[in-house]
Amino acid sequence: MITEQPGVLPADPAAAPTPPRAPAPTGARPLPLASARRDRVQSRLIDTPGETMANEPYQDILYTVDDPVAVITMNRPDALNAFTVRMLAEIGHALAAAEADERVVGIVLTGAGRGFCAGMDMNALNDISGGGAGKAEDLSALKASPGDPELGENFRVTYSYLLSVRKPIIAAVNGACAGLGFVFALLSDMRFVERQARFATAFSQRGLIAEHGASWILPRLIGPGRALDLLWSSRKFDGEEAERLGLAERLCDTGESVTAAGDYIRELAATTSPTSLRLMKAQVYRHLNMPLGEAMQESNAWMDESLKRDDFREGVRSFIEKRPPEFRRVGGD
């Protein structure tokens, strides 16, 4: 379940409490596979040609599936998609739904309008701190547990669960990305960034610290010196600098990040094993916390298991027969 924690004030705080919505877009641990179970997510699915929308009970996001791509769109465009407590819960709920859906090979996280996410909404922060009127909203219908608990407690602390989600997550950064929105981009597996996107850490200018894992993941992505520069100065930088820093894996033209991320996932779906994608993601993030010897031992044990799997036999056969592979999708129990 998502832990409802306060985030960071938007770098450009113009959040409206109820903005209009954008239209829907058209030691070696045992191998975390056989025994892992997912919480079933109860959402009504509305089928449309080539696409499924599951936007009930969502208010602050849009969620669509177009096999093999799930797209989660943060949908408060007039507030630059600043987080509310509801939006954070909805994102977790949608990620759990995508994990359980065998059609989904990868997930794209993006924002509606001209922003990715400007951080935590100031009105939401005021409510969390006790300064708001009225009682907290009932979000029990959005209870979900995305991510693989078998990866360990490191991946169950507030938003670190993003690193344990069983499928690739690509942040398609299309505009303003600051504060907690910046953290969500960092905790995604890859970042496809548009040239005009604007980033800022924002924490130091609010009298805060580098929160929710930013101090752990950012230096691993771009190095300690560059990380401290961005954290200390809170200076703004664009998508082109993000690529130069090593923060963006792909640099996209304006309006192209979601398409590029979706195309990347479709290529993965056509050529690679979803089980391999899942286990490689687990390896990378688990092994960042391990000494080399332990990581090697775990990799050896997992490789032994991989050699027994149907996907290995299919990978070899498809190569010999010079045809596209037909790997089993990941989802459900």
C-alpha cells in the first residue's frame, strides 16, 4: 500500500484545487517468480477498439492499456499535475493493475498538458499538516500493493516500491518536473525526456532535504558531484541538459516522449522475454545493495533456474528456426 507522505512544494506553485481534466488518450534469495503473488485490483474495464480504459475509480489520473503498453497519465494539467494524496494512491492502484495484466509488458508514466509533475500540491500539503478544513478523504477503494515484496524491505519504504514493480516503468517527461515529481522520474527505470522539459529538485528552496530516495538514486545515475549541484542549487535545467548529465536515456522532440516510450516497450514485447525483463530489473536494483560476491552468487543461482524455464527453450528454438520468439507474458498469480 502506498504510504501517504508529504512531498515537495511545486517549483512553480500555481496549483488549482480542482482543475479540469484532459481527455483520455487514444545470499541468494529464491527466484522471485514462482511464489510471488499479486493483490487483485478491482476495476471495471471499458473495452474500446485496440485499447482498454480503466478510469473508474480514478479522478486524478487516466489509465489506458493498448497491448503491450499501459499508460498512466497524471491528469491535473492546470496544476502542472501536482500530486494530491488521491493521485498518489491512484498511481499505486494503476501500477498494481498493470502488474497483474498479462497484456502489459511495460508501463509509461506521463503527465497531461504541459507538465509531467510539479511536485506536491500545496493545498494537499496543508491538509496533511493539519491546516486544512474537513476530514481526510476515504481512499480505501484504492488500496493496493504494487511491487514484489520478495525483493526485500528496501523496496517497501514509501515510493521505493516503484523499483520493485515487476514490469519496466518508463517516465515520459513532457514538461515541468520538480520536487516529488522529480523523485518519481528518478525512481522510474528509464526516462524519455522531451527537449523543452524543465527540471528542478526544489528541496533546498523549501528548507527541506533530498527526500524519498533522491539522495540514493540521483548520485547513482549522474555521480555525487552533479547530484549535489542539482540538490544544493535547485537550479532549473532542460531536457537537453538532462541527457548530457546522464539523467535521460532518450531525448525526444516535443510531444514525442509517450510515443517513443510506447514504441520501445513494443520492441521489447516483440523480441524479449517478459520474465527476463522482470528478473533483470530485480537483479539490477537488488545488486546495487550487495557486495560483488553476493551478487554473483545470486546471479548464478538465478541463471540455473533460467536454464530450466520454457522461455530458455523458446529463445533457443526461435533463434535456430529464424522466427520471432513467442514468450509467455507475465501477470496474474
